[in-house]
Amino acid sequence: MKRVTLITICAALIFPAIVFLSCVSEASAREGGAVFSDVEEKEWFLSEVKSAGKITHIDRISLEADSMGWVYSISFHANEGRVSGMGAPNRFFGPYTAGANRSLSIGNLASTLMMAIKEPEDLKEHEYFRYLSTVTRWDIREGKLELYGSGGDGIEVLLVFVPK
């Protein structure tokens, strides 16, 4: 009888410990704000580009007023392992891989070949595509998606996106 009671007591102590540890593991996975599934299946719009102390703000209100609110967007499609979005004015798409420690790789991008009537802001479409192709990691801070890549000169570039 004592043996059954001891096993019951041990089980009563071990089960809550396992549940607690699984919760701690989930919290650790989300430490720092997010997991990549928080990024996927949403449309994100570029709001700024930071590089070498220079910040280029993308005025989304002005773009909307010019009927160009759709430019410089990105979406990650989990089921397909593909990224897509808009440059200015071309659509793009390609593969992506999200890995451990917030690593992210965007593969070769393909795009349509329309000529821009107007390129918004101080960012050219080919620069946007080049930055995306160099992305190595991601983060979410204050509800904004941050993609870290580099410019042609090897200097880190931070692309900051807001959700739709």
C-alpha cells in the first residue's frame, strides 16, 4: 500500500513539473517577442530603411494619397515556402527559409518587368530587391517586422515593415 502511495505522490509531482517545463520552453521560443509564424500570412509594408546612420522614411500616407499604397510590400506564405510582394511597380516572388535563432534567407527573386512611371521616396526598386536578397535575419519589435541584410558595400541595412 505504501508503494502505491509513493508512486501516486511522485506522479503528482512529476506531471506538474513536466507541464511547467513545457511552458518555459514555449516562453523561451517566444523570448524577444515573436516566432516566425507571427510574421507569416500577413502583408507587411516598408516604413523605413536604415543604413550607416542614414534613415530613409517611406511616407505611407503620401503613397496612399498618390494611389501607390501597395508599393514596397512583402508577405511570407508558410504553406508554399514562398515570399511575394510589390516593388515599385513590379510584383516579386521567390523562396524563403526561416531557421533557428531568427535566421532568414530569401532566395533568388523573380519579378515582373513593368516600367515605373514614378518611383516613390528615396528608394529605388532595384535597391529594395537587392536588400531583400541579402536578408540574413529577422525580428519583431514594437509590432514592426525588421529584416536585416546588407547593401552592395557590405554595410548592414535594416528594413522596417509595418503590418497592414
